[in-house]
Amino acid sequence: MKKKVTLRSIASDLGISSTTVLRALKGNPNVRLDLQKKIVHYAARHKYSLPNHNTGNIAVILPNMTMQYYLETILNAIYQELHEAGFHTFILTEADVDYLNEYEYDGVLSTTWIPGFEKSFPKAHVLPCVSVNTLGNQIEKIISVISDDFAGITEGMNYLYQAGCRRIFFMLGSSMVNLGNSQRENAFIQFCKKHDLPFESFISRSSEHQSIQNSIETALELKADAFFCANEGIAQKVYFFLNQKGLRIPDDISVLGLEADNEGQYMIPPLTALHQDYKNIAHESVSILQRLIHGEKITGNLIIPFKFKERASVRKK
């Protein structure tokens, strides 16, 4: 009986990986020209061509399995959009991304925020990929759909400034170097410089319990009149420690947060907050991925504005 020719059988016969065979047959330039010719000629000689069908399977790459705050919210939004578009959702962490080769997928949505994935992924995979709130790679056609962090933080700072706040303590909530944190911190510093506000000792970059407590002590020593909690989950902790000190929000000190829209409204007092437009981010990410799967050429990243919700945690001027 004649052996069926598959990607795996070609890879086995030539002593290379299935991914390399797939990349070569799809004309990916990262495969050496001599090896690409060898693979293409072998496939032609055995009358093999890539199947022309879609599986309906989408892999969503997560940085880890810690499902809280931002990751939980964006993942729920992505799942809903994929489900409504008729796709099947498969979850993989960045550490398990090599398992993409073990199953057939039409495309990938990456939520991993550590820089580097957008460069390493196309070296091993040829699937269409959209980066959600992280770096894209235009050369390798990885499109990014991102929140406008710089504009969002600037809007929040301007709101506090118009409310009369002049010593704003910025709770970044993470020392991790990624696109979002860099944009947020840069926006804070640029605003402070423009309006001659102090900033060099007014930034905290940790979300740990003790670090937040220490940062609040520092902020109060510096006579801060507002906290800008610029990362999900930080405002709740700031509320807790301020309450322990007997300080009232916003009578004694104002607090502005960056939270999922369904969280801040239940805090006491309700939190004035920016929030990312998760539904729109997910919708546009899935829409762009569909277009890439169908072979459309897309250039440029898509930037999604923040939303702003005024409540009761910032004292009026």
C-alpha cells in the first residue's frame, strides 16, 4: 500500500521539522533558499500540496496562568468575540507555544506582554498572528492592537490637575519592562515636566503588599494630594491602606485608578477611573486575525482609546 504523503512524512524523509516544511511550502523567507527548493521539489515529486481548508481553531497565547485583573478581563472578551465569529478557542501559555506544532490552527492571538515574543514567534511558526496590547512586528506581518496608554494616562493626569492636584503620586504597579508600562510612565513624566510638577520621587513600580504600604508612607511624607493607580488591582489596595490610616477619600486625598469598568463602581467611594476598551480591543483583534487568515495584506497597528468614568474618588477643586 502506497504511503500517504503528509507534512510529517516529508519532514521525516528529509530529516527536518514539520514547521520548516510548512514554512517552505508557504514561501516563508526565513527558510534558506536551497532548503526551500529541496522541500518544494520533494513535495512536487510526490504530488503533495498543502490542504486548502480552515480548521476554525484559534490559539490564544497567555503569558502565564495567573487569571486576574487585566488578563482575566481581556481573555473573557477575546473568548466572546471568537465564539461569536464561529472559532474554537485553545489556550496555551508562552512556555508551551511549541505545542502549536502538535495541532492544526488557523491563527494565533498573543496576549503575552514581555517584549521578544513578536520576534521569536515568526522564526518557528507561519500562522497568522495578532498581538493584543503588546508589540507587533510589521516585517513579519504580526499586527498589534493596543490601548492608547500614553493618551489615557495624559487624560487622567489632566483630570487630576484640573481638580487642583499638584503633588500626584504615580502607582505604576510593576517594574516589568513592557510597552504599556513604558508608555504610562513616560506620559506621567512628560505631563509633570510640562506643568512643573514633582515626579522623581513620586513613582512606585511595585504591586506587592508591603511595597504599596511603603509607597503610601512615602507619598504622605511627600505631602501627596492624589494617588494615580495606573495598573489594574492597585486602587483596591491603596483604598485599604488609606482606610487603615483613617484617611478619607476624597476629602483627605484623591484617588484615580485604571481598572476594569465593572470593579471601581463597587468601591467606597466609587472609583473615578480610566479603563481599557476591552470589548473593542478583542473585536478588532479577532477581525484583523480573520482578515490575515483569508490572505489580506494589513499594514500598521491599531490603537484603541481608553474610556473614562467620573465617579466620586477625586475631590473637586
